[in-house]
Amino acid sequence: MKKTVLSFAFVLAATFAFGQELTKEQLKQQKKEIKALIGVAEDAESNIANDPEAAVAAIRTATSNPLVNKNAYVWYVSASAKKGVMDNENRKRAEGGQFDEEKLYNYTFEFGNDIAECDKCDNLPDAKGKIAPQYTDFVNNSYGQQFGQFYNAGAYFYGKENYEKSYHLFRMFIEAADRLYKAGMMPKDTVNVPVAAYNMSLCGMQLKKYDMVLTHVDMAMANPDYAPTAYRYKTAAYLELGDTAKWLDLCKEGAVKFPQDSYFNQALMQYYYDRNESEKLDALADDLIKSDPKNPQFLFLKGYIAQSKYEKEDVKDLLDVAMEWYKKTLDADPNYESALVNLGRCYLLKAQEYSNAQSSTKINDKKKLAQDREILDGFYNQALPLYERLRTISPDRKDFWFNGLMNCYYNLRMDDKVAELEKLESAE
């Protein structure tokens, strides 16, 4: 590889970057320093084959010095030295020997940064404004040899909960894959890149750095397995960043794009409920049902809206409306838990309403009392199978079924069942 020494024009450019004009004597001294630093880089390059770790240590003197750290050659040497360390560790692993995994992946991270710096500096214009890169082949070949290791290193550091480093390594993998595709060195990666992009958004969520979540999250949408969760991360990131309007739009889009993911519906329900904007939520639910008439989530949403208004405004007809939508929900999905819970609650509310309305019945009017008992039993008998089904399909979710089931058993005078539930409760 050709060794490039900084020209005098570059030295002048560097001089002005320090914000002061140097005397002739100072320029002369600076040229000596630059020559010495380039000599350090050359010595490091010559030592890579024998002792790459020593070469890495030596070249840091140059990469950290602003006099030469805009020189692509310096970064070429630094990347080459680190590649030498990586090659040694990979060779040990391939031979089944002891290797230092953390060292391997730390050097992979630094190597990726060095390659990027080499490429950036290689494409800087010279004093005449011309760009004549010399390390394009080196950069492309390096990515071709190592880009898969960026992914492995990202996964390694994610496992170590070093999400910052993991994020950047997955980004390196994506950028390397894109560069190799554009250089005609490999086909477009449509399998691993979306997963790496998803991992980047996951790192951002772990770090609570929501700008990081958004950088590549759209790429993750190409993978159908990760798309719903990636879209959820994107939605949540905008909310955390304070862009409520964007968050609301994404929730609406997400409810249509991913109708099986309850996050978007529940987020919208809570948003409109907190603001007492049930009309907007109702209009949204109508639009959702038009887009997917048999979707149980959308049908449930209509019932939820009616029940919420009933409980806030005490409009009795709304309870019947809610019950009809919950029944439609269960026609679409007989085991839709929230519909089972809420429909059961509606029957219990019906029983409570009827009981309150008949409180003036005289205790000696046995015929009327018997009629009332029959009507009340009807409500409890309709609620009972809903709670029993919940107990069957969600035995661990006692909050869904225990109180409702106890209420039904007690009011239907099923003493043995009441005793069973009491025993269950005392055993815990």
C-alpha cells in the first residue's frame, strides 16, 4: 500500500484550522512533527505482521494528533493493525483454541470506526479542491471480509447490556452491507439488515435514547416478524420525544397495519378516554371496522366506548349497545378475554340496576319477589358461563374471573361452588 506523506498545502490547511497564523519557524517545526508522526505510522505498519497489538498502541499517537488525523493513511494503518489483532483471535477460535472474545469484539468496534475515518479522510478535497481517493479498494475489501463480524459483535455487546456499543456495531453492519451492495460485491441484504435495524431500535429503547430508536427503525419494517414491534417502538419514541401529533397519527396507522397488536388500540382508547373525547374514538372505531369488519379488537373497541360512556354518563341504553358489540366480538373470537370480562360485568350491572329498581317491593309480596328473583337469576345465569370460560382459558388471571364468578355463584345460591372459591382464595 502506497504511503502518503502530507503535502505542504495540507499543512497550511491544518495550520489555519488551529485558528492562528504560524511563523515560518513554527511552520518548519510543525512540518518536522508531521514527518515524525507519519514515521510513527510507517513504523507501526511495518510491525503489524509481527506484533499487531504493539502496532495498535503505536499508531494511537498519530490518530489522536490533529496534525495528521485527517490523513487517510494514518487510519489505514490503524485499521490494518486492529485487523491483525482480530485475525489472530479468529484464528485461535477456528483452531479450537482459547481466544479472547471481548478483545475480538472490542477491536471489531474500533476497526469499524477506523475504516469509516479512513474512507472519510480519503474523500476530503486537497488544497486544489480535488478528490482522489486511494483507499477505496481497501475499505471495500475490509467491509467484505468483516461486515458479518460487526453483526456478531453487536449481538455480543447486547448480551453484555452495552447497548450503546451494540447499537453502533449494528449500524456498522448495515452501512457495510449497503456499501458492498452499491459496489457490486454482494446482493442486497433483505434478510439480516432489517433484523439489525430492529436491534438498533431495541438498543435505543433500552437506553431511553429515542432519537436512536428512530434512525433505522423504518428498515426493520421489511421483516414481517419484527415489523409490529418495530412500529410500536417508533410510535412510543415520538411520544417520548414530545411529538404527540405524530404519535397519534402512528397509533391510528398502526391499528390498521397491525390489527392483531392491541397496543395501538389500547393507546388510542386511553388517549381519548383521558381527554373525554369519546366521539373521536367512536369515529375512529367505525373507520377501523370498515377496514376489517371481523376484527375482534375493533368490534370490542365499539363496546368499550359505549360502556365507558355509560359508566361516565349513566345513560342506560348505552349498556345494551355495549353488550351487543361484545357479543359481536365473541362471535368473531369466542375466547377474546376482554370481551368476556366486560360482557360478564354488563350482566352484573344489569342485575344491580334491576335490583335497585325493585327495592320498594314489599317483603310480603311473594309473587313479585319470585318474579324478581327469576329475572335476577337470568342475568347471573348469562354472566356465569362467561366467567367460567375465562377461568378455563386464563386460570392464572384471577383478576379477570374470580370476583365475577363468586358474585354469580353467591347470587345463584350455589353454595358448594362458593365454598370451592373461598377455599381457593384461602390457600393462596
